[in-house]
Amino acid sequence: MPTYEYKCPQCGRFEQFQSIKDDPLPACPECGSPVQRLISNNVNIIFKGSGWHITDYRGDSYKKEAKAEKEAESGGSKGSSSGGASAEVAAG
């Protein structure tokens, strides 16, 4: 449930948990004065896991294929780079 920040002329700033579908508060719950809803800077995003949603919640088959592909790329690039380096050294 989102947290909204309000400003009361009597009580100051306060936060209120409300559903997105709820209308803004018309009055302060403490003193009853009219309140103004503020634009909040805090969006409370929490990142968990090793990556983003698309990588964390993929199926097992996708993860296995991606791992195999990554291993093939890292294994193939090491062999070709060392071979290319030896050819350049021998030519130089």
C-alpha cells in the first residue's frame, strides 16, 4: 500500500498509508484542519536478487541455456584470443 505525505498548517507534515484508489485526505486526522497532499521524493523501491525481474524469474530451461551459452562464449573467446596473440608475437 502506498504511503502519501500530507502537510497540515497546524500539525506539520505527516504520512498516511492509503490505497491508490482512495481519494486524498480532506482534513488532518489530528486537528481537522484542511491538508495538502505533497509530491513525495521517496519511492521505496527495493531491489533484491542477482538481477532484474526479467532475469530473476525466468524458467529453468532458459537459465540452463543461458548458462551454457555463457560458458561457450567464455571458453571460445579465451582460446581464440590466445591463439591470435601468439600469431602476432611470432609475426612481430
